[in-house]
Amino acid sequence: VARAKTGAQLVGFVNPTALVPSFLIPIFRYGDRGNEFLVQEIGKRGEIVGFTSIDVEGFPLIEAKDRAILALNDAALWAFLDWNETPFYGALPSFVGALRRNLATYVDLPMLHLQISTFLEDKDAVIGALGRAYEHLADYSRTAAENWRDIVVLPSLVREIILKLPRSRTWKSGDAQLVRELVLKREGNHLTAQGPQRLIRKMLVPNDVPIIAAELEHYSGSLGLPNMTLDFEVLAARTTRPKAKDTSKPSANLTDRQRGLLLLQQSRENFDMRRFSAAELLAAQALDFFAKAGEWMLLYDTSVYISDIFLELERGDEAISELEKALRFYREGSHQDREVIAELKIAQARFRLGHFDGLIDKVRGVLLRKFTSLGKYKASADAFGLLGDLYDASGQRSLALKMYLDKQLPIYIAMNDKENEVITRGKIAALLVADGNHDQARLLLEDKGDTVERRRFDLGLLYE
Amino acid sequence: MSRKSDRRTAKQEDTGRVRNRRFSDFVEAAKISGSSLPLTHITDAYRFREIVGTSKLVPKYCHVFDAPLLYFFYGRPAYRVNQEAQSSAIEAYAPICFLVDPVFELELTALYPFDTGAFHKRLLAGAFHNEMKKEDFALEPNLDSPRKLIQLFFGSVDRYYSAKPRPSVKIDPFDFEASSYHGLINDKLQNVYDDRISAIELHSKANFTLKGSTMAVVLPSNFLDRSAAAGGVKAFLKEIEADALPYDYVPRMRTDNYTSQIYSIVKSYYLKKGLLRG
């Protein structure tokens, strides 16, 4: 890597992220020899241990005013592009000083602020910045925020804390590599660090766990995980096997009905993975096969399913259009069970679109009567839930509470539908909290000691 | 003429030597088992900006094959060795990794069991006979081939992801290519090269539409910041319905910082999705 003992001249900087402000990469050349661009390789003590050729094609070069010449063992150069797009750079002590002085000016860029705080190794600043970054990401997408916290931040913190344990000084270099293999699993506020057997069983001792957990807790509180708990386990093979993916195209020798069903199944798998556009494409293909096969009931059932995809894609009008097609078919065929479900879905879609006019009367006066007469309890519960949503949206909280608590919840409890039960309990708790009844909300969520993750999530929200 | 021999004469090398299909036939004969992994495509910030504008991955000119090609790797977030410089912009700068899972058949044109850029740079030369060409290792360009190769030489996708090959594989003594490949992935050449020696490389000549086929994008965290430029990235991720997996970007000019961080993030993501078992 080290090309020569002679120095390399700074020629400019590359902005690797193309964002402003940003850290920069200093670019060098060996005097007048050739056109080769170089980056410095930095040793453990911050010294230059060599220069490596680099391809900078496509990256605009920001010119350096001071064309310093640096040699091996000199202090490495660090650079940053400030708000006014002027690079500042220097050896680590002066660079850190400049960054620290300007730190407060980056607070409105939570991710960059965190990067700089991490670079400065300022623990208090990192803790504050982590919280702001997490909240910022959650505003964009809760999934992104949780992925970042669970997959990026927490595992890296656990690894760092382990590598700073006094015991780690006695480990061999290969052992440190095992720490990097550690992954983290989260259930509610409980974290399980999973790693290789040697790490968990030999390198760590039981006394380490509370030390690691206590250190981690300094950070986890600001990441939406108060009262976090931690344990360690050996990373073992899971029992569930992932889905095979070699069926993306149904075989040509299947019947059209079979091919349609296969595509519909694949569409549902994509729907479960929340890849709605993919689900839409597959479902549309399934429709074609059902149409060719003359499987009208399957075709219109698929239309109803497609309406769910459209709703997720926030294409409410198309969802209603699909449902109305299906509804006409069900009516003509006197498929009353399906007809009322389609009607309920239309009402739900109209609610999502904010078309509330006459909707409460429709749900209360028409749908609920039909469901009751048909003995459709699950649909009744859904309709009561929709009514609750409608009352809540129109500011009638007591009526909403009545629908959820007195009508919908008992049906789910009677049907032992745990998933919907906890969702409904969550909605009720939210209404109770809005009315200041925190204790009742807590009792409701803790009732029966159910450990369904959703309930714990709701409890977490309650305590925020 | 049999179908197999048809295929044998299908592609002539520039030296005039017929492409040897023994390795491909050896892998083709294996059973498909185990699960599949998404494909990865790594790019840098400037090329990422183009991708944000079009929501497509577009083939770029490749010196090794003298043609515009779009590269993917199977499962592992690997990037292709640059032939002119020690470090490509991708490996030294802020890499961005797409994890894609094609819903419809991807138009693959070639598939290799290793990084062809490394082969071309003769970084793998120690493991192969001088007469062997990279084309001798080309596999059938479909998504079954990686699964067969992994089953044969690694035993599971978990072992493939961690670059832990099977220590022994039943290979006919005359299957020199298979023996060489097995030797390559088991050889401790790490001081010359790293675990990319066994990253399965896939080529396509067609544009790849990201919407509907992208599971996640691993990217520097400040691409999701509260800035106008980051706003465009966030809108793009929503448009292509991809999970955002932001990583902490602090340029310490140690390239392994990013690659090991991305390997770890992608592994955790696969575990979360049930694609790896641990």
C-alpha cells in the first residue's frame, strides 16, 4: 500500500455523500508523477501509514487552497465541508476543535449531528443526538427508526461496550472478531444479544451482563426503550424455514385456475411483506388467469383482495371501484355473505378517504342489521369498530368508546381473536388517555397479563 | 447432436478455445435445496443520485466484458473490484446497498461463482490453472444456479453469507474446475484477497425497475436527515417501497468500517426477515 517514503501533495477533497455539510475525503497525488489520485491510510495513532490509489471518476474535486505535502508517519489530514461550502481541514486536534466549536450549528440535521458527536467521542452529545435522530427518523417512518435502532445502533453499542470491558484486553484478536458477529433481537423492551458460542459461554461471564446492560441503558432510554432489559444467548438455527422463491412463475402445465391461485398466493405473501406494488402486479395477473378459466367467484374475491392493496397504496377511489365491481357480481349471484363484506369494505374505504357523509347511518342502519341477521360476528365486530372510528373522527369520543368497549371488544374476546382484541384495547386505551384516564387505560392493557407484543407496544406509548 | 454438446459449441472464446462447460454441468446436476437470498447492488452517492431520479438501476460500461452491464451479487453486500485503482470510489466512500428480490424473472445474461473483476486482475490466479478462463466458470444465468452452487460448496445460505465453505465436496478427479473453485474458496488467500472470492456475481443487460422489487436500501444515515436533498431520498424510498436501513457514516478512511458495518446490517436484516437462520 505504501508507495514511497516521499510525500504526497494534497490536491483537493471529494464529498462522498454529495450533501452539504458533510465530512470530506482528502485527495492526494505524488507530485507531478502520473495522474493517480491517492487517499491516506490511517494508522491506530492517527498517523499516515500509506497512500492508496483511488478511482474518483464521477466525483467532483473540491480544490484545496493549501497544497500541503504529507509523508508517512505525519499526522493524517481530516476535512469537513461547512454550510457555506468551504472546506475546513487539518490534523486531528485542530480539526476536532473546529468541529466542536461548530457542533451546535448542526443540531437541525439530527443524523449529521449524531455523526459528528460520535466522531468527537462526546458521550453526552451522542446520547442527546441519538434521541433526536431516533425521533426524526420516526417522523419519517417508524419502521426505519426501529430498524436503525435495532439493527444498527444497539448492536454496535453492545459490541463497543463489550470490547471496552477490562476482560477484553486478555482476548486474542480472533476473539474480538467474534464480538463483531453479535446480533440483537428485540421483543418489546427486552433485548437478546445473540452471538457465537465461544463469545457467550467462554468469553463473557454472568457478571458482565448487568454491567453491559447498565451501560447500554444510558443510550437506550433516548431511543424509545426505557427500562430496557438484556440477556445473551448462543445464536442457534431457527426452526422456521424461509419461503422458497423458486415458484415466481407458475409452471405452464398448470391449469389457468391453478396458475391464478398460485399467483394469488404469491401476491398475498408480498402483501404480508408489505410490498404492495408487487402484490398488485401478481394479483392482476391472477385476475387474468381466473378470467380465462371462467372462475368468476375467484375473480371477484380477488378484486376484493386487490381493493385492500389499493387502500394500502392510498388509492382509495380505485379500491372502491374494485369493490363495486365485486358487489354487483355478488348481488346478481345472490352471494349475500360476500355482498355484505364488500359493502363493509366500501364503507371502510370511504372512511379512509374521509367521505363521512351518511356513513354512520349506513353502517349502523344497514350493515349491522345484515351482519346480525346473517350471524356474521367477526364482520359485526369490524362494523362496530368502523362505527367507533367514525364517532372518534367526528369528535364523539364517548360514543366511540361505547362502540369499542361494549360492542366490539366482547365479540373479539368471545371469539378468542387475540390479535384484534389487543388492537381494540389499544384504541380504547388511546381514548382513555385522551380523557386523562391513564390508570384505567393501564388496567385495560395489562388485563389478563397477555404478552402480545402489540399490547406491550401500546403500554410503551402510554408511558411516553 | 445432443443438447449438451450444442451448448458446448455455443460460445467460442476469443482464443478460439471452446468454452469448457464442465463446471456449469457439475453445478447444474445438483439438486435445489435451501432457501434463496435477495440480490445486492452497491453504488456510491453520485450514482445513487441518478438512481433516485429514475428509480431504475441501469447497465454501465464494463471494461472486463467490453459491454454495458448491470451487476448484482447474490445475498452478500459485495462490490466489484476496480481494475485500475486499489480502491474504487464505492469501497472508500459512502456505499449504498440495494437489497432486491425480483418478483418477476430478472433478465440475467451471465452468472459467475466469484468476482470477475478480481479474476480479471489475476487476484485469483494462484488458485487456477493458467489455461482456465473466467468463462469456464460461467453458470446458467438463472436464480436456481446460486442455490445449487451454495448447496454444493457451502451447504447452506447461512454458511455462504458468512463465507464458510464446506471443507470437503465430492468431486470427480477430472472436474478440475470444480476442484479449483473448491480450493479457491477454501484457500486462506485472505492476505491477497478477501471473502469476495466466493461472492456470486450476476449480470443483466436490462434496466432494473426498483419499485416493487426492492426490499431495503442500506445507506449513510445523513441521507435521511432533515434537509432538502435528504427529502428527495426519503420520497424515493417511499416510492420504491423499500425499508430504509441507515448506517452511521463517519469517514475514518478505513474502508473496512463501512463494508463490515453493511455486512452486519444486512445479516441482521436477513435474520429479522427469516432469510438466514443464524
